[in-house]
Amino acid sequence: MQQQQQQLPHPPKHRYPPYPPAAAAAAAAAAAAVIAAAGIATAAAVGAAAATATAAAGIAAATAAAAAIAAAQQQQLEKMLLQINTNQQQQQQQQKQQQQQQQQQQQQQQMAYYVCKSFRDCTEAAEITVAPSSKT
């Protein structure tokens, strides 16, 4: 008996192009680099958006703080102006009172002079001008 060897069909030799291991590693590294670059670009875009949002929030907070400071300064300025006006009015009233007192003193001195001139003894005249109702 003759042994028959069954021959199996040979697979096609170059069904897929041959990739040496170094070329496959280089292709994988290139793909990884592309994916990493895309990831970095995405992260940068997201980071930029987050940075923009943070900056906008910071600007809004700074603007609100500046507005609050300006309002407080405005109130303080108004209080100062009110105090200045009050002080000026008080000074004017004091000046008027001083002027009136000076006028009264001048009038009294003039009256005392005339009374003193009409009498020979000025002490008697002074008593008359100070308290005329007590003598009469």
C-alpha cells in the first residue's frame, strides 16, 4: 500500500503585505503621536475655554468690587460734603452772633459815653446805663 500523502492547499503567500516588526512599531508610534496631539489640542481648547471662563468671572468680580468701592466712596463723599455744609452754616451763625454782640457792645459803649459825658461822675453814669430800672 502506498501511502498517499494528502497535500493541503498552500495558503497564499502574500495575502497581506508583510510588515516587519520595526515598521509596525513605527506605525503604532505615529498613530499614538497623532492621538496624543489630538488629545493635547483638545485639552488646550478645553483649558483655554476654562481659562476664558475663569478670566470672565474674575473680571466680573473685579467690576462688582470696583462698583461697591465706588458706591462706598460716593456715600463717604456725600457725608463729608454734608458735614462741610453743616460746619459752614454753624460758622456763619456764629459770625452773625458775634457781629450782633459786637454791635450791641458798641451801642452800649456809645450810650455809656454819652451818659458819662452828660454826668460828671462816670461811676454814677455806669450805674445808670447798666441798671436804669433800679434807679428809677
